[in-house]
Amino acid sequence: MYEHKHPLNLIDLWSEQLQHEEEDEEDEEDGLIAKQDFRCLCCRCKEEITLFDSHPHPFFCIVSKQILCECFACGKEHKGIFYICSVCYDMFLHSHCAFLPNKLQIQHTTNNVFSHIHPLTLAYTFPTDDQKSKFYPNCRVCLEFFYPNLWIYRCEKCRYYVHLGCATSREEPFMSILTYPGKLIRNYEEANYPNLLHLPFPDPSYSLLKHLFFEENISITTIVGTKTHNISHQHPLILDCSTDHDITRSIASSSRIVKTISFHDPMKSIQLLCDGCVRPITTKPIYMCANEDCNFVLHEWCTRLPVELKSHHSHPQHTRLILHSKWPDKFFGVFRCDICYFHCNGFVYHCEECGYKIDVNCAFIPEEITHASHQNHLLSRVRQMETNYDCRICGNYFRENAFSYSCKNCDNFYLHPCCALLLPETTRHKCDKHPMKLSYFPIENHKNEYFCEICEEELNPQLAFYHCSECMQSMHPACAPSILCYETHMAYCYYVRIAINEFANVKFGSTYNNMSIHPHPLSFVQGIETDGRCTNCHDTLQYDMIFKCLDCEFAICHWCLKRKV
Ligand SMILES: [Zn+2]
Ligand SMILES: [Zn+2]
Ligand SMILES: [Zn+2]
Ligand SMILES: [Zn+2]
Ligand SMILES: [Zn+2]
Ligand SMILES: [Zn+2]
Ligand SMILES: [Zn+2]
Ligand SMILES: [Zn+2]
């Protein structure tokens, strides 16, 4: 039996581990059986430690009593026994960090609060170039960034990175939640929030307005009239709530027209958007225009929107917002929403006193939600003050004073309301036969770099993206939208990649007739490359809202036509 006068600590044999680092990468399970032995931590034993990859010189213990000092491994100030570099004399290493295991399972060290399928390996740096090539990942535990010179635990296969302190649950804020198993512990009482909306919605057939205004058992099958509850349209509207699923055929009794429309289906490139909320129409009941040449169509629930909103939270200056089915002063009904700043030509709530206007989706953004990207923590709608943090879903900044969803427990978690509400959990795309699932982190065991199957550009897996785990295909959220804009529009807005398509709230496809502008009818569409330049301002028409003639070469941008009429 071996005897020693001081207590011994179980530690890993660094040198052997590090020499086998390469082979370990091949087979992480074998690497787990760490080679360990017992060593004295006492300075009198003149124990030296070497950390070859981290620092070239040996370290020795300075004093046997506890001192308060900043550790160069974790960057934190600790009280404890410190080692100092025998050559540099200004590098202090806390004994706790000096004897960290080379590999660990995060579920063991965090009491199952966090888990990962592979063991995490200790790394002595996280160089900026490496971080950049992986889109600057954040710590999976605290969501904060990494300093290049501090040690981390990582799984390179899965791009899973954690701070030293977070991997070993030494950080104080976490100690409180680590006493419970599970993910983030729910920080609200369910009973206090009976109508809490859990986002994202399951698929593109769900929407906020359906959630709020859908009613079962609409018995009448056909109503003819120019007015539903409070929506006016220049032609009669037909209510269709029959059970015929794929397609809808209705006969307007007055006009005797048989009208056939197909439901929205991205797999078949069929687009059918509601003129009220501009979300896809995938099921009945619907209202559609009886006129054969008019593509006006509404979700039945979108006709139940309140005619006015009193004392709206977003506009306390004035008392009420009035619903209009077309923005009255704006050409072709296109306006910019004062909440989300997207263009929209659907229904609008409008303040008659000052011209404040919001689209019907933004008018109802809930006060509280939960979101799968931040499970179990309540997210509250707040006015965004100055923050260095970006939206967890799209990675973009918040305009000053715009709304965001924020977590009261985690001061680094924010979502744009439209990112939370408009990206469903699954979506479908022609390029993949399976539903694609919204993912918020890099995929486990992902072999290659990340590329979008649609635009073929690189994709940041630290933000939200759609992924099919069977085909290992990924897509930008804006490239796989439910409204098919990707066919003409790249997901950029002022050179910033966005998660929601810039024209997600615009319904294209109607026609404009004005002999003084052009002898043929003009179609309202999104410009594509072959449309060339605007007849009037000569700006390129690709990606813009344009009017073009289908009979001849004439094309003009929305802005120029608006100025002319
Ligand atoms: Zn330390
Ligand atoms: Zn892994
Ligand atoms: Zn609608
Ligand atoms: Zn809006
Ligand atoms: Zn106002
Ligand atoms: Zn966002
Ligand atoms: Zn939180
Ligand atoms: Zn893309």
C-alpha cells in the first residue's frame, strides 16, 4: 500500500490524455475511460503540473493557504489554492481548474439539467477565427459569448460549447436551478396563465388570428352579400364551409358562376393567401369573392375581427384604432406597419387622429407567450430599450422602442414578435419530401458545413433554421416560407439576412387597369431578374414590388406608379 502524509486528490493524467487526443477524437466513448491517479495538492510536496497545450512551462503551487486571485483558465476570480507558472510568474491557475477532467458528461456535472449525447472535451482556447467560422456560438448553458483565451468544454461534432464554470455548474445563478432535474425550470404558474400561447405554431395552417377568432360549427354554407360582419368588398362574397377538402367549388346563386379555387400548398407551388391577414389558406371555412376574375378570399375567422380597438396598448396617445379592409390613403392598399415595419396590403387598424397604422396580426400580439427556443420561461411583450442582444431566432437587432419578447430571468434572451409568431414548428418545401422542423441549435452529429438547400448560401446553425433529419437538409427560415416568396425574393433586407421574408405580409397577384399609364392590365408581382429596370426610375426591379404587363415588356416599380396616380 502507498502512503503519504497529506490527503490525496484523484486527478487525470494530463500528459497521457493529451498525447492521445487525436485518437480520442475518433472514438469518444473509449476516451471516457480516463487515466487517473492520486496526487498531493500540497505545495510542500513540490508537485508541478504541466498543461502542454495551454502553456509551455510547468506550474507550481505558490502558497498552501487560500488566496483570492483571477484564474487564467476560467477568467473568474476565485478564492483557493493557486498554481503559478514557474517561468512567467504572472499566470495564476486555480487548483479547481488545474484538475478539471479532460472529458466530462454535462448531464453528470449539471445534475441532468443540461445534457448532450457525447462527452465534452476540455479545450484550452477558442480562437476567434474558429469562433467566426462557426458564427460565434454562445454557451449552451448561459447563452453568453466566449473569450478566445479562456478554456472551454466542447463537442466539436455537434458544435456544442460551454464555459468551464457552466459545464461544471460552478456559477452561482445556476446553483439554484441545478437542484432540480430537467431543462429550465418553469418560472411561472400555469394556473395564472390559462390562455397562454405556446409557440411556435405547429404548422403554417395555424395563425394568431385563427387561435383568437376561430369558432366551431358554422352552419350556413352560403351567404351572398357585399358585406360580411364588417368587411366591405366591391363584389358579393360567398361563405364556403362545406367539407370538400382539397379544392373548393362554390356557386353564387345570384351570378350562377361556378368558381374553383385550390388551397395553399407549397408542395405544388399553389399560393392562396387571405386578403385580411395575408396568412395561407389551407382549410375552410372561407369567404371568397363570387366574381370570377377577383381573387379576394378571406379566412372566415378574419371576418370576425373587432371593428375597432379601444385604448390599444401600442398606441396609448389616442383612444381607438379602426379596422379598414384596405388602407384608405395608400396606393394598392400597401402600407408599412408601425409595429413590425413590414409592408402589408392586408387589413389594417388605423388611428384616424394621427395616421398610426398596424396590420391585423401585430394588433393582437399577446402580452405573454412561451417559445420552444426558450422552454419553460415566460416571455413578456416589452418595448425594447437599448440592448446589445439580438433576436435569438433571426440574429438581428431590435429597433429602438420596437416590441420584443423578453425573459425576466435571462437578461440575454429576446425575440422579435414576428419571429415568434410567423415561423411554424414545421413547414414543407418541394425540395424535401418530409416536413422540415424548426431548429434553434446545430444538429447533433451533423457531418458537414451548413448550407441552405434553396439559396445554396451558408446557413448559421446557431440561429433558427428548418431541418430535415432524415435527408440532412437545411433551409433558411425565409427561404422555406409558407407563402412561397422564396421563388422571387432572397432573404435580405438592406443586406441583412432576415428570418421573415420582407414581403411576408403582401399579397401579390391582383391587376391594375389604368389606360393613362399603360394600355394593358398590369399585374402586381414581385420583380425577378428578367424584369430588368423600371420604365420610370430605371432602378432594378428584382426583389421589389412591381407592376408588369403580361402582354408586352412594360414594367414599373410600385413606388413610381404610386407617384404617377
Ligand atoms: Zn478557475
Ligand atoms: Zn456532441
Ligand atoms: Zn386571414
Ligand atoms: Zn406588423
Ligand atoms: Zn393616433
Ligand atoms: Zn427575429
Ligand atoms: Zn429565460
Ligand atoms: Zn436560403
